Amino acid sequence: GEDVEQSLFLSVREGDSSVINCTYTDSSSTYLYWYKQEPGAGLQLLTYIFSNMDMKQDQRLTVLLNKKDKHLSLRIADTQTGDSAIYFCAESMAGNQFYFGTGTSLTVIP
Amino acid sequence: NAGVTQTPKFQVLKTGQSMTLQCAQDMNHNSMYWYRQDPGMGLRLIYYSASEGTTDKGEVPNGYNVSRLNKREFSLRLESAAPSQTSVYFCASRDRTGGAETQYFGPGTRLLVL
């Protein structure tokens, strides 16, 4: 399988920005994704970016893609306690093969 | 509109027993997926179905079979369960229309194989 890597933990204060990073290995990836998983629940697709884009903004979420370095990041502006969760990045190629990172646990301190 | 539903929520099996995990979606999505999630790991794709009548292997298909019964339903079968199949199983559906993509995940089935 492909290697999609994320740091395990991130802790931020409420109101600050959070930046979650991800590196992937396959330059043929067509779409890259960010998901949120709350305890005991399934994943929720937050946002995605096509591989020919550098940036995508969606309300408080900003995705940056550096294809040269195979680096993807998710910035959450004005982080709230409800943003505490595990965040997964994933890459897809050839349409339907998905590879997920191990997840970053975000803790928001009030 | 229930999204993606999975049954059962929990299951305990003995080694060698068989079972079928059920998944249904009511969003008329063409693509459906089965993943497993093990502690400290991300999701790994077991099988997917790009459309009704087709299925394909993902990253970890060994020990599993699938059936895309119709557009709504995609089941996962363990013919002879092994302790290594203890995991949380998620079903998902996906649609990509006009460049926009939607994906929905079920709440998961927690399986323990003794």
C-alpha cells in the first residue's frame, strides 16, 4: 500500500488556528481528502482538493497542497472545542483506491 | 434520509464462524466501500463497488467476500473468522457529480473474534 503519514497528536488553545500536516508518497494521486472522526462514530468528509490545485478554502478550513514535496495541510481557523477529534488525510488514485493516514488527534484546550 | 446504515453494531464470533455485515445507503450513490479500522491505524480498504454489479479488491481483501446486491446494498462476508479480523468495519458510499464529491460513512460494526 501507499504510505500516508501524519503526526499523532496536536494540542491548541480555543480561538487559535490549528494546522494538521500530512505527507503522501504517490505522485499520481488525483484527489486528496481530509476527514474528521469523533469518538465512536464513522468518518465525516470535511474537504478535498484535486491534485492540480494548490489551495482550497471552505469557511474555516484551508487546504494547502505542495505537490513537489507531496505535502498536504489542513488549517482550521478559530479552533473551537467542538473541533476536538481525530483528523485523517487520504489519497486516492485510479478512481477508487483510497489510502488513509494514521490520524492526528486534535485536542482543543478551553 | 438515513444516509449509510450498518448492521449489526456489535458482534462477537468464535474462530471459524461465519457472518455477513450489512450496509445500505439511501442516497442513490453509485460507489460503495468496505474499510476496516484497527487501533492506531487509519482505514484500510477491503473491497469496493464502483457501480451495481461490479466489485473490486482493495488493499486488504484476503479472508473477505462482498456482494453488491443492488444499488442500495453492499454486504461483507467473513467465511471463517480469525482473531486477526477483530476490528471496526466501516461502510461508505460516494458520488462524484459535476466535479463535486460527496462521501458518507456508516457508524461502524465492532467485531471481536475470539
